Amino acid sequence: MEFLKQCKTCEFNFSGTCAGHGDTYKYGEVITDETLSCDDWSIGLDYFTEITAHAPWYIREPYQDFRIDYSTFEKLLEADVAGQAIEVNIFDIIREIYGLSLVDLAVLLGVSFGVMYRARSVGTPAKRKKHFSQMLCIPIEFFEKSTTHDFEQIQKCKIAFEQNVDLQSILMAVPEWKQKLIHEVSNCLHCPVHIAKEIARVDKLNWKNNSDDILNDSEKVLVSYVSKVASKKHQILTSLEYSLDIATLPHIRATYFKGE
């Protein structure tokens, strides 16, 4: 996407009049060309709302999760537009390209959810890198550092992975920790067990009804279920934050708009 540091996206553009102190227009001067910029540019609210909702997922999600501040968000977006490599957590890449959540990976790799949670949070332990690499057909160095420039190679890794693994059979397994998770999800959302079983595959979701996110099947079930519950109360779901903590306990926060 483009990142437009121009008069038309500047907070100092007041209905076509400059209220800034930059080197293009003087304070109070009529803006005749909105495509220009200056050294006093600062993002306007409408453009801020637009780019934070529609930036590439690997920049948008860290910002939404409070892992980076807005200044860093802006720098990463500029770097991405310039074609520079952006460092991305390998497990976020796996979720995006392979379609596997941390819950799925824990089942697949035969470890607890806590192991995967820590691997994503602080890095993959040296003793597990070889196992993870072999199982997922991903070069071991990507568990040390991975960037946006590695996406194409990891796409090829996914093809090799799917040829070697009967993924659906593996994901059918329900180890004890996942059975407890399904029970916790059912209690948290007050939903039937068969719905909780599908939602239990989700480890993190930050959804807004105006975002460009493409949801997977499990995420669609989660959003659909919460939306239906809201509609029964004559409310419209506008945003949904869902996550699992290191103890595999679900947390949910939703906002609503009162319907007719």
C-alpha cells in the first residue's frame, strides 16, 4: 500500500487552509496542491484510521497488539513501501501462510500450548529448533530470524509440508490440555461443545468490522457465534479481541453498536 505524507492527509489541513509551520505553505495560506508535503507533516485522524486498519498484516497486528508504538508503525510502513525487509515472527508467518495457529502447532509438534506460547513470545529454544524445522519443512535459520523477503520461500516450504503430512488426521487429535481448552472456551462463550471445539483452534484474533482481514474457518465461527449472540440482544458486533494466555485460558473483549 502507499503511505501518503501529503497535505491531503495532514492534520494541519483545515478545510484547505494550512495551520502548520512547514516549508511548503505558511500558516493560514490556502493549500492549492494537496499532493505536496513538508517538514511539519503530521498525520490526520481520518488517514490514521485508514492506514492502521488497512496496513499489511505484519505491521498492523503488532500495532494492534501494542507490541510497537505508532512511531515504529510509521517507520515500518515507510520501509515496507520502499521494499525493505521487515522482520516478522516466524509463528505469525506460519499462521498466515500455513493457516496453523499456536494451538494447531502444539498438537502437530506434540508439545503443550505453553511451549508454543513461549516460543512465539521469546523465541524458539535451541533444543526444539531442529524438531520444529523438520516437522514444518522450514529451514532452521528461519526460527532465528525471518522477514517479509522470506515469504516466498516459506510458501514453498508449505507445499513440501503438505506433501509429507496428513494434517487433518493430526489435527483431529485432542490431547488432554486441548480438551480442557475446549471446556474453557465453552464456558467462556456459553457455546455448545461442537462450536467450542472449532473455536479452540484460535489462539489470537483482533477483528474489526472495517478491516481487511481474511478470516480462516475457525475465526469465522468465532466471529459468527459472537455476532449471533449480540443480534439476539439487538446489538451489532463492531470489534472482537480474543486471545489465549500462557495457561491456555481464553480471554475475550467485544464492542457493540446498539441496533434497532
